[in-house]
Amino acid sequence: MVLEIIIMRIFIKNLDDFENNLISSIRIVAIMRLVIDPFPLLLADEEIYYRSPNIMTYPFNEKLLEVMGEESIAEFKNTDVYKSYEEELMKLEKRNQEVNNIVMADYIDLDNLENIYLQKHLLNHQELKYVDIASCSENLRTGRLHPCAGAEPAEQHEEVPRSDLPVHRPRPVGRPVHLGPHRRHQQGPHRGAGRG
């Protein structure tokens, strides 16, 4: 009984040490990431996020910011690199929610077109074209428009996809779901023909 208690205490101490080391490692990697590119921290600030162009960087989430600690974040925000990016981005006009959804997520809220057209000067030619096309169609609902994917409604239809077809997510992540078998799963005479 005493031996089990001792072993349990050692296990708990080792587990606590592991958790602390893991958190320290994550903190170090996050700070190293910011040294390369300060945008994850910049985009975590909503004022900057609504002004920033759509770039291939996502903001750090609140959990990661918590792991990094307020002191580390405050020190990094005082660097010249961070301040220079912040200064330049704050010069840009702040987008409203609907326009920001188009720029950052290719999402057009057709229920709030008037808010989109108030800031249409912040959209590029292609985004504005998508908004114009979507606003002319009564068959489209609020949803995502993408040049390669077409229209993707925000609401799912009641119909259930065929259960014999696996659901595949094409890359990059964020594109619409693709329902259908891959070529390697299809049966037919064209599969394997000419081998022998």
C-alpha cells in the first residue's frame, strides 16, 4: 500500500514535469515563429485583423496566447518589427464584418448586401464580381463562393449523401467537401487494363 502511494506520487510529479516542459516548449516554438513572422500575433488583435489583407497566416488563438504569457507578448509588441507592421496596418481602412468575411474567408452574406456595397472599394475586382453575380441570383443563399468550387451554401440540404460513398476533403483545408469515390476505389474495366 505504501509502495503504491510512493509510485503514484512519483508518477504525478513526472506528469507535472512533463506538462510544464511541454508548455515551455510550445512557448519557445511560438516565440520562434513570431521572430520569423509577427502576423499571428498582429492578427490576434481584432483592430488589425479587420484591416489586414488576406495572407496565408492565421492569428494565434487565445489558448496559445495564454501559454505564451502576457509578459512575453508585451515584450514582443515592443519590438521594432512588430511596431512597424502595426503602424502600417493601422493606416488601412477598417472593414465591416460582411466585407471582412469576403476578404478573409470567401464568405458572402447575401442577407447584408447593403453593408458589403458600403465598402465595395475595399474588395478586389474578383471579389466584387462574385458579390455582383451572387446578388443577381435568387437561387443562391448566404454561403461561400470560390472560383474553383462554385457556390457552397452555408446551410446543408436535408438530403443525406449516399452512405456507400466516403467523404473526402480535398487540400488545402477549407475548400468544400467532395463526395465521391477516389479513382482507386472505382471498379471497372479501365482499372488495371494493360497490366499483365
